[in-house]
Amino acid sequence: MRTIYWENDQVKMIDQRRLPAALDIIACKTHAEVARAIKDMTIRGAPAIGAAAGFGLALAARQSPARTPRDLLADLQAASTLLRSARPTAVNLAWALERVMRCAESKTNLSADGLREAILNEAQAIADEDVQINKRMAEHGAALIDDGDTVIHHCNTGALATVDWGTALGVIRTAHEQGKHVHVLVDETRPRLQGARLTAWELEQYGIPYEIISDNAAGHFLKTGQVQKVLFGADRVAANGDVANKIGTYMLSLAAHDNRIPVYAVVPTSTIDLSLASGDLIPIEERDPDEVLGIQFHGESVTPREAEARNPAFDVTPNRLITAIVTENGIVYPPFDVNLSKVVKVK
Ligand code: MRU
């Protein structure tokens, strides 16, 4: 089952706020509803957000009353601006919007309805290609996994974070399907618990053995020789190989590096932003403090009523802590500032 798909002129998606308690599908009928779903994390994960943005533009095209390609493009531009503002860090969002807009701008010779059709086809192509790209990435990455490995995995990078299959979790899935015994230590991934809720749920579906650990236990497992590899995805990779990913990735990578455990980021090339020289330039989303403060323990709030909190959703791991970056076009090793551009297809 896909995380997001187009059906009956609507965008359908798994409501990731409800898992693992319930597997609900919600339908978006307007691009504004898609933007809201991205913002409130009904759908999340960089490639899934990209696919949602593409379909969001297809909805905007359907709903626009425009009769000429020129008027339709103006409505699409406004929709693109709204969708782009939904979340700032994952570059796949802007990447997908730009790809669909480029397609639309190149086809103004069509009728308005012909253009609507072309836009939907492009959005559908982004979604379909995502699945193929993930599977290619997973084949490359699985070669790095040895039979009997225990890996630490951060956040959720599986089918739920993509259209299907996954990035880092896709690598683990493919290694498992190849018959390798892989054990996953699942970082719970505070504050929104994408690991404990979503990655654990996915691993259950695939029959891959796992244990959930609190994020701050990772250093202990790495130091005591119980882990062979660290795997995660990314929301944006800068030209020098600095990796922005879910908050906590930096501390995990530091602990792995200190213990000489390899650290692999698994990313489609649509996540690589060669326009940014370093990770310092990547915008970091700061989310509602209530995501940190709202947690309960044994049914009671864990924080004083007046407590305040900070809630950066991502951090940047410097390239020196990354062993390799796995893409659909192969595995990239340092120096990343030289080698990353070799796997990214120029638009
Ligand atoms: O805030 P989220 O849940 O959207 O963050 C997702 C991540 O950080 C993932 O690790 C990243 O998008 C790569 S997964 C394909």
C-alpha cells in the first residue's frame, strides 16, 4: 500500500498522526488541505512531502477556473507558494514543486485542460519514480549490510516517509529480503516519536526483529560494541555532504564516530541541494513547543504547567561524521564536495 496516491480526483494519504493505534486514510480535495496535512504531519518524511506537493499542484490545477494556460499558471504559482511554506527543511518539497512548475511552463501550447492533465501526469511520475528510486537505493545500500548486523536507525525512513519502500529503512528491508539477519535498534526519536510509533510499526509488518531504545541510550550501545552500523535518511544534504536530518542525528553520529562505527545517510538525489555550500545554510524548522511539553508519563503531564521549551525539528551532521551517502545512483564516499555532484543529474 502506498503512503500517498491519487484517486477519484483526490489525494489520499495515510494519517501518520494516528499510527500505530489506527491505520486511517484521509482525502485532501484542495491544495490548501494538502499544505495543512504537510504542516501538521499527517504526511511527513522528505520524499513523501515531495510527492504530496506534486499532487497538491495537480489539485490546484483541477480547481482553478482558468480557461487559458496563462491564467492557470498564475493560479499554480500561488498554490506553489502556499505549499512551499508548509515546511522549510526538506528540500524535496521545493524540488517537486519546481519540477511540476517547470513541466507546466514548458507546455503552454496545450489547452488549459491539456495542461491540467500534463500536471497530474508529472505529479504521478514523481510518485511512481520515488518507489523505483528507493528500490535502487536499497540495492546499493544493502551491499553495506552484513549478515548478523545490529543497526541503529533514527526517525522513520520507511514506506511511510516515502511513497513506498523507504530510504534507510528500505536498505534494511532489502537486506532482510536477501536473507541477511538484521537486528534494528529503533531510536524512539523524541519529541514526535517517529521511531517508536512508525518505524516499529513498519518493522512489525515486515517481520524484521527490533527493539526500541530511548534516543539517549544509543551512545551506550555504540560504546559497548553492540552495534555495527548507523543508518538514517535526510531532509537535505548540502554540496559539501553536511546532512540535515531529524533532531538527534548529530548526537548519534558523534557517538558512532567516537566508536568508529560507520554512519550511512541514505538519500535520493532529490534530497541533495547543491545550491547550498554547507549545512550551515540549511533552514531548520522550529516546531510548536507543545510537541516537547505535551508528553505524558503514566497518564500525568511530565512538565510543570508554566514550563517553556525549544523544539528544533532537525539538526545538521557535519560531513566529517558521515562514512558514506547512499543514493539511487550509487554510494558516494568523501570528499563529498567533489563526489556528490557526480551522482546528481543536472536539471
Ligand atoms: O519531521 P519528519 O518526520 O518529517 O522528519 C523526517 C526525517 O527526518 C527523515 O529522517 C527524513 O525525511 C528522511 S526519510 C526518507
